[in-house]
Amino acid sequence: MKSPGEFMEILAAFDLTQSYRGAAEVCGVSHNTVRSYVKAREAGAQAPIARQRGRITDPYLPQMESLVEQSRGKIRGDVVHGKLVALGYTGSIRTTRYVLAGLKSKYRAQNARVHRPWTVEPARWLQWDYGDGPVVDGVKTVLFVAWLAYSRFRIVIPLRDKTMPSVFVKPRVWWRVY
């Protein structure tokens, strides 16, 4: 429903452009709306009042919303339509599916899991990993690699195994910063 100010704005745009479509483009409304306002002015009548129509599904919206909630947005349109028909619904399955699609979309938007990736702060988190090392004296070694986030330096320590004492005790073998 347009306010009196919007009514006058549409008429002023028509007077400026002398075109239904031009005035509609200026005001952001349909050219049919501009035409009906101009004809109402020529007839000396008030601005046309937009009718508010409900949908045939409006009385059944609480049941549809409940079904979407219970199924966590997974219920199919034909299933909902069958349940509504049992309650006295006389609309088509196409209308049911149309309204249900909107309800499911709204449900997904409200219940979506938001993924926020973890980003490290520079030089605040030590990251480490193990890698395969060379064979020394017939025994396969493990490389312990550590680095600070956003640092170009790496610490590489060859170990005999991945046990805690091997990692945290000062190694007897060489280590090197790359």
C-alpha cells in the first residue's frame, strides 16, 4: 500500500516523463501501478489501495513449520501435502511445494553451521610434524620438524622414534635450523 507521499511522487514522475514506463523506472514500481494512479487522478478518485490477499496455505503454516522443524528441513513436499489434505487443505501440491521450499530455505538459513577457520597469529603458535628420515646404521630415522607460524625458519631434528623422551630430551645427534 502506497502512502500519499508516494502517490504524489509517482504522479510527479509521470508528469515529468509523460510515460508510464518512464515514471515506473524513476519510482521503482510497475508501469501498471503508474497507469492505475494516473487513471485514478483523471477520474478524480483517491489513490488505488492495494489489496492484501492471503495464500490458501496461510491457515496451515503452523503445521508446515512444525513438520519442517521435526524433520530438520528434510521432509518432502508430497509428504507435507498428504498431511495437509488430511487436515482439509484444498490447494494443489504445487502450491504446497512452493511454500514448503520457502520454509525449508528459511530453516536452513537459521540453522546453518557457520565455519570459521582457525588462523594463527604470527610467531605465537608452534607447529610441528614428523617426516621420514634417512637410514642410519641400518635403522630408519624420523625427522621432527617444527616451525613458528609465518616464520621462514624450520627446526629439523632427526630422531630414532616418535616417543616423548626422544622428542623432548636434548638429542645427541645434530640439529639444524633451515
